[in-house]
Amino acid sequence: MISTTSTAPATAPVIRTQGLTKQFTSRKQTVDAVRGLDLRVDEGELVALLGPNGAGKSTTLRMLTTLLPPTAGTAQVAGFDITRQRSAVRARIGYIGQGNGAGQSQRGRDELLSQGRCYGMSRAATAARADELIASLDLTGVADRKVSTMSGGQRRRLDIALGLVHSPRLLFLDEPSTGLDPQNRVNLQEHVRALRARHGTTVVLTTHYLDEADALAERVIIIDHGQLIADDTPAGLKARHADSELVLAFDDAADAQRAADRLRQHVPDRPARIEPVPDPSGARRPPGAQVVLRAADAPRLLPRLLRDLEEAGLAPAAATAASPTLDDVFLSLTGRSLRDAGGAESADADAADANAKETPA
């Protein structure tokens, strides 16, 4: 069952798909990379697509940016059909893909200038924008070198600059932070926020950095096996589909067991588990243990639980409460961790997507 709380306002969407489907041929078998995707993105939204490798995220972006034709279904981007009006779509979007987009024999600055001119910017505006991006993405020392001489991280930052040079109203980012160091990841996030603040840019991104999706996106769409399985705000997804975790450490394993038994009075439907915690000092004393409890809104439970344990003479040596993550959401919805999900089907979809071999319509 799809989890969604999003509501569609009366204005026309920037992106609208109905039954969008993409099939590939891999190892003489048909792979459903995207299966009947119904999606709406409205103007000004910042949407993150999450899912394991092969889930269909990149294939979806490639269809929406007209780089791949769909096998079935329809999609309109910026008011234009992705199959019949590809040029109109391309004129209105920016796209930062996973591969290197700059010519290897060209100089970085020249690529930026050419990109701006292709989008109808004046020479002066293009030069100013290129200088701004070169400085902010830490390319000053390499901008006038050939792309082939740049490091992988430098080429990635140049790709990002190429996608941002014309300040598009609709921007697609496919794993934009891959290969970037933490500082440039932060710079990229600042650019995305600035685009939205200054121009109201609509942003759709895929990412494997769950903290990035949590920090940037107002709305998270989770895709698995080519299908949309959840659509909500990050906070909404975590509140509805994931539990917080409490960890109570005890110096004595017997106290930990008694505490776990007592916690059942407060959370009877969520049994706590006990994990050994060896004494790091190596002292000869009973080994410690920690009680781990997962429950809805566990941080709010913590003060009450601590008071009760202290009254029972079972005060823990340490206590922590961790809020749920988007990976916890994915685990709850699919039974798998987003970080570890994959398998043969995902590998086949990735290989098929890379080879871009379509099945007959």
C-alpha cells in the first residue's frame, strides 16, 4: 500500500506523470525499471527520490528530462509532453546527471560560457554567472584547464556548475553529491537553497545521502522495484513509519534484565532487547549490558521511564534517545535497509539502464 498525505492544489503541476513505465532488456529478460508511476510535483517544491540501486530513480529522471522515451504512460514537464515536445521541455529545465557532461578536450570555463549561450544568456550575463559558480564551487584554480586534466571531484563540480549556469526554474539532480567532499556538498546545498529563495526553482533530486534528503527536501518520495511506495514530508514519514530508539546502559547485566522487565509495563507491545556491553577498563566485575527499546515517540517516553527506573532502584549508568531516520522508514516499509538494499533485480535494472536497450513497444 502506498503511503501518501500529499494533496494537489488547483494550480497546474510542474511535473505530472500517469502510468509512466520503462522496460529494458537485460540478459534476454524484460526488466521493469519503472512500473506505472503516478507522480505530481508542484511549482517551488523540493522533492527527493529515495530508493536502492535499481529502484528506478535515475530511469525516472532520464525519462522526465527526455533522455529516455517511456515504454508506456505519459508525462508532462513544465507544461510540455516529454515525448512529443522534447525541445520545449529541455529549454526549461536543468539536469545534472551521474556522468561527466563536459567535453574532455575543452576548458572548464569555456564549457560554462557555451552552456550559458546555448540557453540564450547574453555574453556578459554568462561570464558573470560562470565567475560566480567557479568561485563558489572551488574551481578557481582549475577553471581554465582542460577537463581531462581535472580530478574526479573537480569534474563533478563542473557538471554541477553546468546544470546551474542558466538558473533553471526546474532543476533535476541525479546523485549530485557523489564524489564531493563534505565542504562542496555543503556548497551545493547552499546553491540549491539560493536558487529556490531567489527564483522559486522547483528541484527534484535523487540521493544516497539520507541526511542530505532530510536537510534539503520538503517532500520525500520512496521508490522500490520501480513503484512509488511512500510520499510525504520527512517528518511525516518518520512519524508514521519508524520508531525512535532508547538505549539504557547498566553496569550489571542482571539490572539490565530487571529494567527490561519493568519497561514492559510502559510499552507492553514493544519488548526490549538486551545487548552485552563489556567493561572497557578490563576490571574484574560483572559485565554490563544495555537495554534497547524501539517505540513511537521514544524521546518523550524517556523522562517518565527514567523516573520509574530510579524509583525501583534501577537507575541506568547512561541513557540516550535517537530519533528515527529515513533509512528506518525504508526498513519499516520494505523489511530492508535502504543502505543495504539491492540484489539481483536491482543489479539487472542498473545494468539494463546503463545499456539503455528498450523492449519493443
